Amino acid sequence: MSAQSEGEYAEALQNYYEAMRLEIDPYDRSYILYNIGLIHTSNGEHAKALEYYFQALERNPSLPQAFNNMAVICHYRGEQAIQQGDPEASETWFDQAAEYWKQAILLAPSNYIEAHNWLKMTGRFFNKNLK
């Protein structure tokens, strides 16, 4: 984790890959995969990041920060689609972001206030489990 916090992403990735080779506990592996996703997010490798967040959630479906980060990536892609003049794609990305944020909020109701507000402002908030 030290290499990651110091911005030494290549070294951090090698450390995480080694940890994945050694770690057998699915819960612990979920956090390793999540951290690999964080590095790919920081490097702008969003497709790879999403893959690692999905893998983390397969092992630990109660990881709200993975859902949040996936939502952030989808929201970013929605913004990119707007800039590229593709409103249809942007709506698809924003809808996906909304679904991920809803999951994050269900797992951590007092977190992700900005996401909560965005869901309300965009009319994507409806979910019988959310208030």
C-alpha cells in the first residue's frame, strides 16, 4: 500500500499481484482486487478498473466503495459522451452510474451524499429500498 500512496503504481501493482498469488481468503482478496482497481482508475484505465471492481464484488458484495467507484467511472463516461455529442450513450452511462450508486447507498446509507443528491436531481433516485 505504501507504493500506491506514493504514486508508485507499477510497483504497487506488482505487490498486489504477488499478494493475490499468496492470499487465499476471498474477503482479503476482494480488497486486493479493489486496490488494483483503484490503481487502474488513477491511471485512466477505466475498463480494467471496472473489471477489478467486478471481481472484488464477486468475492465481497458488501463493498460500497467499489460500487461508488464504478458509478464514478460510468458518470465520467456519460460526461464524455455528452462532449462527443452522443446524448443517447450519455443516458445509458448515467443510468448505469445510478444503479451502482444506489447499491453503494444501500450498503452505506450515510455515505455518498453527493451521489444521493445527483440521483434526486436527475430523477434516477427511485428505489423502494431508498428513502
